Amino acid sequence: MKSLRVFLKKEMKEAIRSWRLPVMLIVFLFLGISSPLLFKFLPALVPPELKATFEQLMKPTYEEIVSSLAKNLSQIGILVIILFNMGSVSEERGKGQLELLFARPTSRSSLIWAKFLSSSLSVLLSLAVAFVSFGLYYGALFPQAPPVQGLVLGFLLFSLFALFVVSFTIFSSTLFSSGLWAGLLSGSFFLTLSFLPSLGGGFSRYSPPGLLEAANLIMRGQVVNSWDGVLVTATGTLIFILLANVVIERAEL
Amino acid sequence: MNLAIETVELTKRYGTRLALDRLNLRVEEGSIFGLLGPNGAGKTTTIKLLTGLRRPTSGKMFLFGDDVLARPNQARKDLGYLSEHPSFYGWMTAREYLLFVGSFSSMSRKELRMRTEYLLGLVTLHRVREPIRNFSRGMRQRLGIAQALVNNPKLLLLDEPASALDPLGRKELLETIGSLRGGVTVFLSTHILADAERVCDTVCILNQGRMLAQETISSLRKRYARRNVELETTSENEELLLRLRRADWVEDLKRDGGNLNLTVKDIGRAEIEIPRLFSELGLPLKKIEVKEPTLEEIFLEVLDREENEKP
């Protein structure tokens, strides 16, 4: 527990000092406010002759706006999470920083848990900023208030998927001495995974990206049972973080 | 005799390459032990195995009697380690880094703060406020020494500790290491033989993963003594040269200015015969010195013998 506490403190300090957390908060703030802003002000910038076509393409309904948020988070948001986590273990391993730590009476797995917890906290905070800013901007720019319950459920489902991304990216980061390879592996994995829901049936219901679709529908006001996806994603998160522990415990430095 | 380090048939393979071949080390508590060898001899591998950073292919190792493989954290409790190219978190200051790594020890916060300030002073980084990313190589090496000492270790494992230091830094480092004698066991690898000669009590010579010698420097000197004698006289004398060349106990004679360098067959006999000869010829003998081989000469000879003994 002592190792975990010491590593966690270091990770949190590093997230702030290296500007990782502030930058992530700004990116997610932008993702949160961009959809309501875009739907509110873009039509005013469109030339009058294109207005009719444009309004058919971009209807400023709550469903469309919240779908745009979901799309941004599931694409740019996930990419940002991968970028910020791909070097978490590999960079420290590649530079030899872990040597001086693991020659002490520490637990290697506590480093992995500390990285996972600190990254998860950063990601949850960033997602919260995105959802809260979305809600506030939507409420301020459009006549009706956004449905809070749908947004909260959407936030929870997105959060779980984001933790799954963090877990897999940390795992891939333990496999390489370069963050670039870890990023490529994570990127390819999630790109492949994102096609699964389109196969329908069990893939849509059980695969982790199915959660994002469910979140989108829930935020749009539909009732969706996503418990299967929740269970699979939570289990996957745990499995990858445990695998990361196994890899780092066996790693020769 | 208490042992700080003991390895039993320690072997490490990287794929098909044998990096360490049945190494049996015995390092006495309180000694300063040097691990010598050319590049690729297995020095870094040995140190990394002892720290638990790598696992052996076979064999056992003990630190103060604790099995490194069975109880790694217990074995590492009293260990300080410095890698050859130490790397730190660049965003931290030296003080923050020492407080961070010291937090893994059992010291109280107050003790750790006091220890940190003492070590920063010891390595002359107490006035440096900038982050480590701006440090020179020498400053990093000095911080490396401080972090290895932060937990008051009983055993220090240093991998080429002086390689990045300038002559003054090296001198200070060796003095620091020397001052630890008796209290802390120091196990250092180096290819700078003069450094080992200066601080080590005992050395181990490794080549291609095999231990070629392990003994005190003084006994190595005795074993590899080359029977060289240097004589200094004020006047040259042909008769002296002739009689030395004819003497059955002299193997070789070389003139070096006013000095004569002899290689003798029996050092004991030479010590009796030389003063007698000078006395008989009525010549002044300003200096007679039995020259001890340097560690470098011993090292090269050990490697040479190993090469010659290969089938």
C-alpha cells in the first residue's frame, strides 16, 4: 500500500507538472462546448442560398447535438486518451527510469495500479468537464434544458469505456520500450474494435464499443439495456490491467 | 566472516549467448569490492541480477543471507543501487527526487527530510533549484550517488559510477566511497582500473561471463608479481653491467638513463645479491625498488593467460 501511495502521488504531480492534465481538461472542455456552439452559430455563417440544404443536414435538435458530442468523444476523445497514455510505462522503461525504482523494496504492480488510477482520475475529470460544459452551454444557447438523467447515464457509460481504453493502452505500453509502438497497437486495436458493433447481434450487445452506441441512444432519450456491454467492458478493463501487471512483473530491466 | 553478497553457480543466458557462467562470488561485509572486466564481460548483468532487475537462468544469490529470488523486497531493504546511465524524472528537482525515492524506505518524514538535505550537501547539489532535465551528466551522476545512499543502505551496488565524471568529480567520488569503508559494503563495477586500485580491497576479474580471479589486490599482486627490480646508481660501471648480465639469478637487464631495470628469477636472492655486488665494486646504491605490478598489468596478464589456455 505504501508503494501505491508513493507512486500515485508522483503520478498525480506529474500529470499536473507535465501539463498532461490541464491540456486534457482543455481538450475535453472544447469537445463539450463545440457541439452546442456549432449548431447554434454555424447556420448564421452559411450563405442564404445554402441555408435550406444546410438546415436539412444539421438540424439543431437536442438529439442531433448530443449525437455530435457522442461522436466527438468516441473519436477525438478516445484518440486523446490513447495519446496521453501510450508512453506511460514504455517511456519510463525505455529511458531506464524504472531501474532505480524497482531496485528498491517496491512492488512493480503498484506502479501499474498507480498509473491506472491516476489516468482514470484524469479521464473521468475530463469527461465530467465535457458533459457538464455541454449541459451548461446547451442550456444557455437553446430554449429547453438538456435531460440530466440521460446525460448522467451517458457520462457513466462513456467513463467505463474510457477506463477500458486507459487499461488497454497501459497494457500495450508495458509491452514496448517506445510509446509510439504502444500507441500504434492501441490505435489499431480500438479501430478494429469500433467495427464490431456494425456486425450486429452479439457484437453490438457485448463488445465495449457497443457501450458508446448505447450511451448515444440513452442520451437521445431512448431506453437501452446495456448491462451486458457494461459487464464485458468492466471485465476487459480488469483483465488488461492485470495483464499489464503480469508483464511488468516479468519484465527484465 | 559475514557475507554481504554470495552467489552460487549464478548463470544468465540471453537467448543462446552465455552472459554469466556459473559465477560464485563471496563479498565480505564492510569491504569495497571491485568487479573488473572488459566490455561484455558480464559486469552489468551481475549487478542487475543482484538487484533483482533481471532473473538468472540458474543459480542462487543472497544479500546478507536473504535469498534475492525468494524474498526480493527483504533482500533489497538495505540496498542502494546506481545504474551506469542513471535516468530520473526530468520534471522533478533533485530534492523532490530524493524525497520521492526515500519514501519507499522505512524512514519517518522528518528523518527523510534531514537525510535528503545531508545528501544534497554531500553531492553539492543543495543550492540547485532547477529541474533535473537541466542537469549536466556530472550532476546527474552525483544525484545518482545521493539517491543510492538515501535509505542508509548496508550495501551499495554501483555500476561504473565514475565513468561520467571529470577528474575532480572522480576524485571526490572515490573519496566518498573510501569513506564508507567498514560501515557500508560497496560493490562496484568499473573498467577504470586505477579507480579500483585506489579504493577496492578485493576484486573479481570477469571475462566473457567467466570469473578468472577473485581475491584481495595485495594477494593478486603477490601472485602476479613480475620480479622486476629497479636500481638507481650515481655512476655507470661496465663491470657492474657485465657481472649482472652473467649472474644466474638475472633474467633480463635494461638500462633506462641512470636506472637499471632487472627482471630476476628469484626476488629473494636478488635482494641479497644486489647490495653485495654494489659493495664489492665500491659503488653507491641510491635506490633499490622491487616494482609491484599495477592492477592494469595484472588484469592484462590474467586475460592473456585465459586467452592462452583456450583450446
